[in-house]
Amino acid sequence: MNPKHQCCHNPQCEHRGLYDNGNIGVHSQKDKRYICHRCGKTFAQTIGSPLYRKQHEHRCIADVVSLLAHGCPLQAIVATYHLDERTVGAWQKESGEHCQRVHEAESRPMELAQVQADEIRLKAQGMILWIAMAISVQTRFWLGAEVSEHRDWSLVHALALKVKAWTLCRAMLIAFDGFAAYPSAFAAAFRSAIPTGKPGRPRLVEWSPLVFGRVIKQNIAGRLASIQRTIVRGTDQAAERLITRSQGKADGVLNTAFIERFNATLRSRLACCTRRTRALLHEATTLTPAIYLIGTVYNFCSWHQSLRTKLFVNERNYQWVQRTPAMDSGLTDHRWTVLELLQYQCPEPLYQKPKKRGRPRKQVQNG
């Protein structure tokens, strides 16, 4: 137990959200509880995580969540671990919501040479849902997802804002399919305000080093007939440089293969996303946590074969060093286990002093 890695969770405490502030101490080694010496409140080590107030062993919960993140059927988990189906469903939802908070807490601007975006059509019970996702080609890092009932400009714009949270203002290629909303939605999202010192809203300026590429596939009789590649914004030379830097080869072409591979991974691990499936989605609120559970485990807990590097022992012998997308992006220095992911403490919001209502006293008014 390390008090330096904990903060006070009491909303009325002035030291809430402050780490390594000297106000946190160990209250009980046996029960794994901390105490805030400022407000006197005690809290468990697992507060703020899906393991909080769980009666089952943490290792058992981590194993079940790992199986869910890799596509194991829910009924197989129920039959193997002798758990209630509602319990496993609650663990999946709570873990997915926690993974979404972890994904947003770890977001930081990075230099992304190429980003690919795509959508998935999902048939739920009584409705049709669309899932828009994006991935970084160079690091294979999944950047997030957005769910909506309509495939429109708002869906793509919400996805673009998620991509912007991970992006530095550098030269970047964004590849997408033939959906007409992509160029305008990404251009509207990738803008920055330039303060002028004058009252009023400052003018928003678009990021100039952006390059947009469109890939349209035409199928005839169920087979791929042709692929049309077009640079919508930017120059062909800039697109070629970004493709070479992100894909690591000089003969690379504009494509959306990387996001389509992740789409296939999502379809294989989430039964409701499979084509012609009988496992229809009943509640739309459970879809986003399930997607973020799979995507976060993919980023932080899974080796990616295309990211491995050679470690030369001598001139002739070498060993492969495995890497995860988060390691290749510089977010972590090791592969997280699912238990580490569930135990991750998301930063708490800082204490906000409550506003005083009513008319101030006469002594205050007179100074």
C-alpha cells in the first residue's frame, strides 16, 4: 500500500484529487483502507474501480473480464464459473465504463502520421445503430468510438473530436471511405481558436497540415471489382510521405485496411456486431461499454505482432521484443494485465469551493 498513489475521494474535502499531498495515510493494512488526515474520512483501496465492494475474488473478476474482452460467450462463462448471468453482465458494463474513463484519462496529444476511420452497421432489436471508430496506423492504437442511431455528419464530427484529443498539430493523413460527411466533419473539428485580445469569440483557424484521402471500393456480384483512391485535401506528395512514415514501407498505398482489421476484431469478439447473428443487442446503453472494454484491452493488454522489434544479442542472433499499442505510443512501459487495468485509479476532479448564495453581509459590503 502506497499512500502517495492515492487521493481523497470526499467531495467536501479541500484536498480532493490531490496526489502525494501528504494528507493520505494507511488506516488498515488488513482491510486495505486509507484515511485522509484533512477530513478524517476513510476509503478502500479499490474505490473508483470495478472491484469496489465486490464479494468475489479480484483474480476471478479479472479472468471473467478478460474472457469477455476476447469474445468468450457469456453462457460459457456462466457454466464454467457458476455465476449468475446478471452478475457477469454487470461486470462487463462496469468494466467497460471504467475502461472508457481510463481511455479518456490517458489521452494526450501525440504525433499521428496517419489515422484511418470507418463505420460499422449494427442491427439491434427494434433499431439500427452505427459505430464510428478510428485507429492510428503507425502505432496500431485504437483512438475511440462513437455510437449513434444515424449515420450522419454529427456522428463523424463526434468521432473527429475524439481523434483530436490524441493529436498534435502536425502533418497527418486521415483516410476514410466514400461517406460524404468525412471531409467537412473532420475539417470542422480540427480547428483552433486564435486569441486576438478583443471581446467576442475568436476566429477558428483550420489546421493546415491535414491531408484527407478517400478510398472507395466497388463490388460486383459480391466480389471486389475496383478501388478508387483520391486525395480530397492536400497534395499527393504529402500523402506519399505520410504513408511511407506511418506504414514503414516506400511502396505503401492509400487504404483503410488497418481500421477494417480492427472492425473484424470487434466483430469476432462482440457477438452483437457479427453479421447475421442471433445475439441481437437489446439495450443500446450496453454497447459503448462493451466496445471500450475490447478497445482498451486491445491497446494496453494485448501484444501486437506487427509492433514487435528485434533485439540483437550479437551480430547473428537476435530476439523479438513484443510490444502493445500503448507501449509503442509511449503511454506505458510494460504490458498491463487485465487486473492492473481494473485497478487503475482514474484522477478525481479537484475540490471546488461552493458558491455562497444570497446577499453578502453588511460588514463585507462596507469592507
